[in-house]
Amino acid sequence: MNHRIVRITASVAAVGLVLASCGSDGDDAATTTEPAPVTTEAIEATEGTEAPPSSDMAEEADIVDTAIAAGDFDTLVTAVQAAGLEETLRGEGPFTVFAPTDDAFAALPAGTLDELLADPTGALTDVLTYHVVPGEVLAADVVGLDGQPVETVQGGTFTVNVGDDGSVTLTDASGNEVTVVATDVQASNGVIHVIDAVLLPG
């Protein structure tokens, strides 16, 4: 995995935290008009529209900007925005995000992503926040959690598994095993670890 993928991962974590901190504003005029539904077609239409690269991105960008600049996390970024979690992910943090790539989302069963996007403040938020852990948990810390459950912002847990070769996998509440393919992608408000599949809270 290259740094582009790692940077994208940060966006996923942001999604979970944003939902936790964002609330609806009944007095906001913008809420009087329902937003257009987000679909997989909309995600595909935005692919390749990444932000201009910056040499200081890894050191100065927040989780959201790091993910946008990476270019391989279009689905994650779109999902975070649809769930209203962007502001949270741009917050002070720190957050640790286990971020699925576009390929990870594409591997979900047919129709799953559209169902999640159709319920942005419910199922989608649950899935996104399940990928976020409070605080900054670096790779060395993750390895030390072998066999232990890790509590997420969503409230559920996943289990860390460390192989004899040092590889790390996560087992979600549904019994799925996800591999950590890149670690310690730094952002100004946390760290991103890239995973090859979407974690499901059950």
C-alpha cells in the first residue's frame, strides 16, 4: 500500500467522530430543503477529483484533507460527508481511523453500499463510527493489543489479532476478519491505519 491509500484512510475515522459531535439545527434554513440522495453513481462521478497535492499534507492536513488528497478513498469521503461527520473529523481529536479503501467498499455485497447511503444518520453512521477509536493509537500500540477487544466510537468492539509474522488483522462483531495493510499515516488531528475490507458492527 502506498501513501495515497494510507492518507485516504484517515477520512474513515473522521466519519465516526463527526457523527458523534454533530447535531441537527432545526433553525438552519439549509435544513428546509432535503438533500439529493447519495448513490454509488454519485460516488463514481466524483472519482479522480482529488485535491491538489501538497508537500506538507502528511504533517499539516487534518484527517479529511489527508483522505481527499490520497485519491483512493472517494467512497469513504463521500460517506463521511453524507453522514454529516466531516466537521467532526476536522476537529481537534486526536482520532484513530481504521480506513477502508475504495476497493474495500466495492467488495461489499451488491446493494449494501446503496442501503447504507440511504440511511446516512442511522446505519451509515454506525458503520463509519465503528472504524474510529478515540485517541491516537499507533501501530506499536495496536500490536500490543493482541487478543483484546477494542472499543470504538460507535460503542461496539472489534478484536485485534497479531500473527507470528507481525501481521495484524481485526475481527469485527460479525465475525469477519480484516487485514491492516498500512499503518501510522499521520494527520494533524490523529492517525490513519488502512484496512482491506469494511468492518461491520454486527
